[in-house]
Amino acid sequence: MKALYPLDLVQEQIQLLKKKLRTAGSIQEKNRLFRRLVNLLGVMEFLLAMNKH
């Protein structure tokens, strides 16, 4: 079984959302994906801060 690393999971999700954002058709979909991307960046920031301590 593959070990789960939170930073790697978040990074994978960020890459996936970036691809979806580039191909999104409507403004509403782009806004929704952008909000999810911003939230994931906040999660990444939190995880990095936790690793420093």
C-alpha cells in the first residue's frame, strides 16, 4: 500500500484543478474551480507551517 503524504496529495489536487481551470467553459465553473484552488493553497500553507514546528 502506498503511503499517503498530505503535501503530495494537495500538490496533486492543485495540478488537477489547474488543468480543469484551463479547460473550463463557463465563468461560473472557472470561479468555482478558482475558489477551490485558493482553498487548497491555504491547506498547503497550513501543512507547510505545521512541518516547520
